[in-house]
Amino acid sequence: MSLHTDIAQAVADTIREEFPELSIERAYVPVIELKQPDETKVLVVPREIGREKTTRSQNKFEVLIDVAVLHKFESADPSVIDPLTDLVERIGAKFDGYRLPLGDGAVCTKVQNKPIFAPDHFERLRQFTSLLTLHFNVFKLIGT
């Protein structure tokens, strides 16, 4: 697989290990409309990859992975939504400085939660949608 796919799969596997009660899948679109009330899903999506030469023999790759936390709700009461924002924060904290178990040694150097929730999904779909973007740095020798 390609670097971004390997990292996305490792992120999905890490979340699955840490939060076995969640439905997690790797996808290519970070947003779906959930149908069932109280359904929660986590989508892991490769977003972007960049390459920068750091030395004559080494490149640094920055791979961005989106983690979307989705939940279909019947009530937007804080007692329903607060645990979801807490879940997003816990997933983000898990990856803060985390080194993925890959041969390339991908390290998460930045975690962004933007948006904390998508207001249009909240109103139109009655769905909590939150997006984490994980930034991973990988150093590789040129030609490998």
C-alpha cells in the first residue's frame, strides 16, 4: 500500500484497539449521513501528503489523516453531545506525539479539531459530526 494508506490503516487499527466499542472504518470520504438513531461511527480518511527534502539523502513526508466522529441523535441535549466531544478529545489525546507501529516510524506532530462539530449537520441531519486532523511526519531515505 502507499504511505498515506498505510498510515490511515494504522490510525484506524489504533483507534479500534483503544476504543473497541466503536464502529471504525477506513474510507475516502470523511462525511456520511447516518440513518439509525444513536448510531456512532468513526471514519479514518487520508487527506493530504507532502514531501520536503531535508538532506541530500532524506525526505520528510507530512501525511494528514482525518478522523471523523459521527453520531445520529434524537436529542441535542448536552447529556448526549458532551460525551461525544469528550470522545473526540480522547482520540486526539491518544495521537498527541504518538508513534505509529510502522516500519517508517510515523509520528503524530499535530492534532487539530476543526470543526469541533459541524453546525449544518447538527441542524439539517440531526447528526454530530466532528473532524480531527492528525499530522504525521515520516522521514525516508531518498529512493526507499
